[in-house]
Amino acid sequence: DTAVSQTPKYLVTQMGNDKSIKCEQNLGHDTMYWYKQDSKKFLKIMFSYNNKELIINETVPNRFSPKSPDKAHLNLHINSLELGDSAVYFCASSQRRGIGYTFGSGTRLTVV
Amino acid sequence: AQSVTQLDSHVSVSEGTPVLLRCNYSSSYSPSLFWYVQHPNKGLQLLLKYTSAATLVKGINGFEAEFKKSETSFHLTKPSAHMSDAAEYFCVVSVGPTGNQFYFGTGTSLTVIP
């Protein structure tokens, strides 16, 4: 039933490791996003894909690489994790203008 | 350029009193505007949206917002606050040719005092 699902929900890892966060939506939406929410609760867009094509790529370290195997999936791979990468990462999807987002419940990443 | 400014980072109200969360936007296009709520350890939930129809938009849980183009504002209101309204609220503007670029405000934390 879950519309936008992210896994894992929690991720604790050491500096320097490589990790992935997966996102899947079953809404038939064309566009998917990754947002980062920092400790001050501010949400910043990282990437957006429309039908598997990258359309938004904000200033994000190139250690972050999104991958969209099909329009229902948008995974986020992070290389060489740093302490500053600790945050909650939200996946979202939308169909078209005016519909707004459907969000996943977030992945809390802690780098130690 | 597009941006969203939430004028108050924290708002505190007593239970049963009105809520006003302020949002101003700037946009080169005709925007769509949204309010989202995030409760602790939860994902974002859509409260309401404005998409160039009626300027007074009613959302869930008794919230409403009025789009005022002349003031470039989209303030969120509720006549009577409930304890369960305590959360973080985000004003969002959607722009771009397909409306698929979203810009978030920095959020307003609402505290409801019993």
C-alpha cells in the first residue's frame, strides 16, 4: 500500500564507507526527487529525475550519485561518507504541476 | 529567480487560539504553492495547495491559506490550535515549465501551549 517507500529507515555507518538508499514509488508518477534535511530541519533538493532522465542536479558533492533504473525507482549512492553527510534524506515523487509531492518517510543517516 | 521566505522560524500559541504562519514567495512564473507539515520523526504531509484556482484554499485538519498576488504571500491559518498541530510547517513553491521544480522555505516550528 505504501506509495513512496525508502529503505533503510535508519543507517549508521563509519566515515569513508559507501552506502546506498533505495526509493520506490507505486503511484505511476513521472518525477522523483531526493531531498536532504539537515539538523536545522531545512530541506534542500539534491536531485530530480523525470522518466529516468536527470532534470535537477543541485550543487551536491559528486560523492552523491543518483541512479534511476526505471521511473518507479530512484536510488541514492554515497561514496566515501563524511560526518557532514549525517542527515535525514527524503525521497519524493510527483506527477505534474499543481499536484505536489508524495514523500517517503525518510532515511536517517548517521555517519560516525 | 524563485524563493520562499517563511518569516518566523518559531511560533508559539495557546491551545484554542488562532494560528498564523507567514510565507512570502518570489517567482518568475505563475507559481503553485503548497503547505506541508512534518511531525517529529514523520515524513512530510501535504496540508493544502494553491494552483491558480480559488485564492482561498482549504486544507486538512482545519487549515487554510490565502494566495495574495499583490503581496506575494501565502499565509497559513487555523482558527483554533490543537495540541496535535505542534509540528514543523514548510511553505513550498513549484515553478518551471512543467511545475516540477520545488523550492522549500526553511520551516516554521509551531508550539502549542496547553
